[in-house]
Amino acid sequence: MDHEEIGRTILDAAFRVHSALGPGLLESVYEACLAHELAKQVPVLRQAVQPVRYDGLEIESGYRLDLLVADKVVVELKAVDKITDLHLAQLLSYLKLGDYKLGYLINFNVLRLKDGIKRVVNGL
């Protein structure tokens, strides 16, 4: 699967989860349910460790990707009132640290899920 196919799979699964559960639950619930939906179609890793690499060092700093889909696409999940620039910066940092090209920031705490989705591309 290429990045775009993976992205469509992620969005389809997210819409299924949001349709079934709606807003108002904990982020961890959405993470578990989305991972379950995705695992039916594509490999997914929850809480993937993302080390920081600097000047030949690899630092296990406790950064974890909510979901890493098909070893290519990062999904950062939120259950907040509003996505902020800090949330977007966090996802972009994960993309850069792992040399990933594509990521999605998905906020499940919205009435219409399409209002809670941000697609982020790392210019590498």
C-alpha cells in the first residue's frame, strides 16, 4: 500500500469508530478502537517508541506515537475541545524524528469528525 491508500484506510476506520462511539470518550478508548479497526486491513503498532537522534546519539526520551500504520504513516489522536498549533507541531516533530512522510492528527471530540482531522506532510 502506498501512503495515500494507507491514509484512506485510516480515515475510513476513524469515521467508523466515530460513528459508533461519538465524541466525549477518553483518547485511549479511541486509540484502542481505531487500532482494532485498522488491524483488520493493515499492520498497526500502538504506542510505538520514537527515539530522538542527535549528533550520533539515540535518546530514548519516552516519545511514543499513538499509532504507526504500515510502518509509514503516523496517527496522533486527541480528544480535546480544539486542535492547537502545539498539537500540529507535535505531529510534525514525530514525522521529522522518524523520517516519516505522512501523518494525521485526529480529534475525536467533535460532532463531525471531518472537522477534527488534519493531514500533515513532512517535506523531508
